[in-house]
Amino acid sequence: VKSGWDEYGISYGRPSSDITIRRITGSSPFAGIAVGSESSGGVENVVAENITLYKMGVGIHIKTNTGRGGIIKNITVSNVYMENARKGIKISGNVGDHPDDNYNPNALPVVKEITIKDVS
């Protein structure tokens, strides 16, 4: 789930919100469920539940970076089964690069109200 990159996402100002991801099975060399890191427009009210993941880098990945700004809030991930994940859950505030040098290093992202439960 993404919503824009650095100053471009901030100026466009359109959050990704009210998203439900339910009853899926899949695999990925990257992340099974990912929020960010391009989340400058904001990501909120996301529910991911009843998910089965196989052979992935990170099962559940919440990510952002200094210079992104934006808010990631009210994210709920539940009832997830993972098999062969290099990392199960990762929350990181220093991910990715910037599209150019025009980003504001003082645009700090906010991450709050994250619920992750019933993961095996």
C-alpha cells in the first residue's frame, strides 16, 4: 500500500485509506504484506486478515523513511500464516532512497496505531 513519494506525495496529498485485504494466498521475493515506504500522502485504516504467505523476503513489512512525511496509522494485520519467510515481521524507519534531491529532510513520517496479531 503506497500513497506518493516524498515532496510529490506530500503536495498531492491523497491518502490511501479504508482498504481491506482479505483471504488471499501468495508468495513474493519481497514482502507478503507491505505498507510504504512511499507513503507521503498518508496510509490509514487498512485491514489485512486471513492471509497465507509462502516463500517471501518479509511476511509483514511496515516501512518509511526520513523525508517522506505523511502518516501511517490504524493498520491491522491479523490471522496470517507464513511459511519460508526470511523475516516474519519488520517495521523500519530507514528504507529506500529518494527520487531526487528536492525532498525535505525535516519531513518526518508518523507511524501509530499498528496492530499485528495471530501470526504464525
